[in-house]
Amino acid sequence: MKFPVQPGAKWNGDITVGNDKGKYFSEAAEETVTVKAGKFKAMRVSIKLESPRDGVVKTTYWFVPEVGFVRQTFDTGRLNVVMELVKFQPAKEVK
């Protein structure tokens, strides 16, 4: 992923983990996401991984400047996981 990520950016390539080989396809888009911690303007980065062993695995992150990722989803077709930021308190400035 090239930083800073630009909305509409797409990239892909080959991936090898141990002896397993696969391909990934990624894209970024700006969108508003609402989680328990609030409503944020975020950069959504979606990644689709295709491998003979695991099939298709989709992971999506919503990144927010000065906060980090506020939401992540992970979907294997059999397992669907959603993680969301519940609370955010900015760090106090060190003087």
C-alpha cells in the first residue's frame, strides 16, 4: 500500500505464506463509518485474498487520521468477524 493512500487506489499482487501461494486484490475509498465510539470520515481499505487452500478471504479496515483503525471486518465465508472501536480518548499533549 502506498502512503498516503488515495481514494480510488487499487493494487494487487502475489502472496506466499509458508508453502501456500495466493493472490490479493486491494482498493481504497473514503467513506463515513459509524461505530460505538462515534462517526468518522475514514479511508476504507478492502483486501481480497484468494488461495487454493483457504479459498477467498475478505478483510476490510476503516482508518481514521489521528485515531487509527476504527472498524475491521474479516470474512471467510464460514466465519465473519467484526471489530469496532468502542471508545476513543485522544492522548494528552506532552509539554
